[in-house]
Amino acid sequence: MNLTAWRIVRAQHVASAFDGEGSRRYGGRWNHEGIPMIYAAESLSLAALELLVHLDASRIMEDFVCIPVQFDESLCWRMDHNNLPRDWTAYPVSHLTQAICTAWFNSGDSAVLAVPSAIVPVETNYLINSLHPDFEKLQIGGSEEFQYDSRFMK
């Protein structure tokens, strides 16, 4: 079965949207610095929420694009919610949460890891390992303009 995930980035970064460089430099909820993890969401609306929590109001109306990525479910390993630390949704981010997914990345077990969203835990985010040999099997679509509704500026 084919799955589709979505990534939203600033238009100026479309060429590097799937290199993981941002998370390599700064780390994220699911990875330590130095690990080039690519974050995507199961729906465009979840991708918008995941980015929105990191934006201040002055940046909401910047130029963004959305990019779909399709992959076969066989390329994806699903994180068992029972294996997550109690504080996996905490902010600042739990080092144990980062360690679990950094270990997945380093193991090479799969090109994609499905994890729950910290914003909407019943929905799924996808972590993508661009260094995995199966990364080339992912089908990255073209980018399209994405705009947040101006009511978010209130």
C-alpha cells in the first residue's frame, strides 16, 4: 500500500527540502544534532500545524511550499507507542526521545519511521532517513505554493 506524507518548507529551501540539513544542524524532537532527519506528516493539515508551532506571527505569511512524498508501507517501520518515554511530548525535548529515534536512524532498519505527532498524538508523523539505501524508492512530488490563512495573524 502506498502512503503519502507532506512536508512544508520555505519556498527558498525547496531544493534542499529532503536533505535533512536543518535537523542535522539543530536537532529536533526525534533526533540529536548531527543526524540529518527529514520530518513529514501524514496530512497537509498536520504538516501545517507542525510548522505553525515553530513560527512567530511575523513569519506566518512568508512564502511556503508543500511537497508530497509517496512510499510503500513496506519501507516504513511504526514506532510502538508503548516504547515511548513518558515525557516524549515535553518541551524542551526529551533527550531519551531523541536517543530512541537517533538509534533507529543509525540502525538502518528502514527508510521511514512512523511516530505519533506531539501536537495531535493520534495522528502520524514520518521521519525519513535520506541516507538509507531505500530512500531512492520514495517518490518526491513537485512543490506547490502553500499559504497560511491570514486569520492566524490575529
